Amino acid sequence: MEGEMKRTSLFLIPFMVLTIFPSLSNGKEVPKIAVWDLVPREVKSSYAQGLTSIVVSEIAKLKMFEVYSQENVRTLAGWTAERMKLGCTETQCLIALGQMDIAKLISGSVDKIGNRYIVSLNLFDTGNAKAENAVSELGGSENELIDLVQLAVGKLLFHYKYTDQKTGKNISSAEPLTETELEEAFGKLAEKERKTDITSEGMKPFRDLLTGMEFVFIHGGCFEMGDSFGDGNTDEKPVHEVCVSDFYLGKYAVTQGQWRAVMGNNPSYLDECGNDCPVESISWNDAQEFILKLTQRAGKRFRLPTEAEWEYAARNGGKREKWAGTSKESELGEYAWYSNNSGSKTHPVGQKRANGLGLHDMSGNVWEWCQDWYGWDYYQGSANNPQGPSSGDRRVLRGGSWLTGAKNVRTALRTGLDPRVGFANYGLRLVLPSR
């Protein structure tokens, strides 16, 4: 009972503060966004209130909106408490918010089905009075609820930030290179590929002269892939044997300076972080364009890691490690930038301790795209150098980021996203074949 009261108090204190004051914007011209109280379904109303305050807080940290709580809106509009309980997802209410110069609305719910908790968030555009985006995150306990909310906010808003706030570019309308086009481009390089620069090095680290990227030799082997700790999600099971061949993997995530050297631009939203910070706000398709240009200029066949290669390397050659470098949560801050220590931003690569293979930031800082299509039920049986499902509508991301909590920077965690979408905490790390 005492623990429950403490947990409820922690939820309610920020809620009371944030419903009084909308977020500050540091003098910047930013759009206004309203956050409606999350609806509790099969959970305590105090949890929904507290999680609403977390939504407001997370948005305020991003400094991309002027945030108004539901109570702020009620006061500004002079609406009655009874009117507010009806919600604001119907056209008439959205139009009314637009007339108050509030550009966006977030509403949602906290639900429990069986032993699973679900946080659902919806983003509405008041200008055209219709839904713009929707996200649902699932967890196995109430202790994960804050992590679920943080992850949902990130997924809900970063596409908006990257598309509308930074460049105005509509990623969804971009025409990506097809698989055939990529293979044809790589095929033209076959005769002039400088393999000797790699193979002559044997098992030594390798540095690309064009970009300065450092690569670590990963000796292949077999391991038990998936959630071996028993606290992961359904798509991390069953644990199954997987074997990977030797490969070289980037010691660090690709940095903003390295991206600029190849592409001539920097798409990163958090570009004030500097050249040594990981490039972000890139889609899977953007990553393929970068790899193609780098391959053409450097004469080496770079690619994204497969999901199996990524997990094998993050886990120090497939060892039973919960996070990259440690299985103790008390030590996680030594190895990873995540929500507990990141200050809501990316950090220069290599500041945290490396894992046992000398790889930095495999947990946290930015999510890293993998080559595979995502399949939630793909973990079936043993495999040798698995390449993922043959098709799909989402590509795999691994490692978590500065925005996510400890559960979501685990080495076994899997997620997938539309390959056309880039968020401000999504980056990449490259592979070179060993021969």
C-alpha cells in the first residue's frame, strides 16, 4: 500500500504542475499543441493522470511545441468540465482548437488486456480536422508504463518534427531506390572493389580513408538469439540458435560529420550536437542512398548489418548479455545514453564504455537500422546467416536511443518502422564483409 501511494504521488506531482503552466518555448516561434487527458481503461485513473503528465513533460523537453494541457484549454476556451469529458476528436472540437491557434492535439488511452498494458496515442491536425498519426506500445507490467509512454511520444512526433519543423520535406513522398537498382549499382563496382585493403588486415581493425570510419573485426560463430532473460516481448521469442560468418562492424554509429562528407548535407534535427554526434533523422531509404554513394566513392561494398549480426555483436559475440556491455542495470549508465542520463539529446559517439568487442553505443544514443524486413513471428528454428523475412512493410531497428528507458535499450529488443520514415533518434552503423 505504501509503495502504491508513493508511485501515485510521483505521478500526480508533475501532473499538478504541468496543468497550471504550458511549456516555455525559449522565445522560438513554435506551434501550439494540446494534450488531452489519457483515458483509463481497466487501469487506475491515477495512472492515466500521471502518464498524461509524462506526455506533456516529454513534449516540453523537445522544445518543438508550446504545450497546453486539457485544463489549459478548458480555461482558455471557457468550456465547462462536462464539455471537456466528451473528448475532442470530433470535427467540431478540432476546428475550435484550430481557431484558438492550437495546431495539433494528442489524445489517447491506457488499457490493460489480460497481463498486457497498452498505451495508445493519437495525433490530430486541427487545420484539416483529421487524424495524422497513431501509435500503440505494449508492455508486460505497470512498471513499464512510463517507458511505453516515452517511446510512444517519440514515435508519434518525430516524423512530424523531421518533416514539418526542420526541412518541410515529405519523406513519405520520396521515391527510394528499388532492390534491383541497388543490386545493379553494386554489381557495377564488382571489378574495381578494393578487397585487399580489408583481407590483408586479417583480424585487425580497419579504417576507411574517405570518411575516417573505424571498423572492428567480428569473428563469426553460433549463439542463442532472442530474449534469454525471460522479460522481453513476444517478438523476441523463442530463443533459437543462429550462426553468423565473420564481418567488420563500425566501431561507432555513423556520425554527422561522416554523413556530411559523403552526402554534402546534414539531415540531423539535433545538429547542434556537432560532427562527432551520430547522424539521425534518417530513414532506412536515406541510409541506402548514403551507402550507395559511399560505396561508389570508396570502392568497398558497405551495407547495413543483418539483425542477427547486430545482436551477435552487441552481445559480445553472442554472450548472454542483457545490454551491450553488461547485464546489470546498475552499470547501464556506464555503457549507454538512455532516458535516465541523456538529458533528452544525442551525445558524441564513443563517450561511453565499449562492449567486450570494442563497440560503442550499441545500446542507446540512437536506434540503428538493420538490413532485414521486420517480422514479429520470424524467430522460428535455427538459421545460418539469416536475412530476415523475404518481404514486409517495415524494416528492423535495434539498440534503443537517448529517448528510451532501460527495457528498450536491451540487446534482444526488436522493433520495425516504415523504411520511408526518419526520426530524430534513428541512425545507422555499417558493415563491411570480411572478404
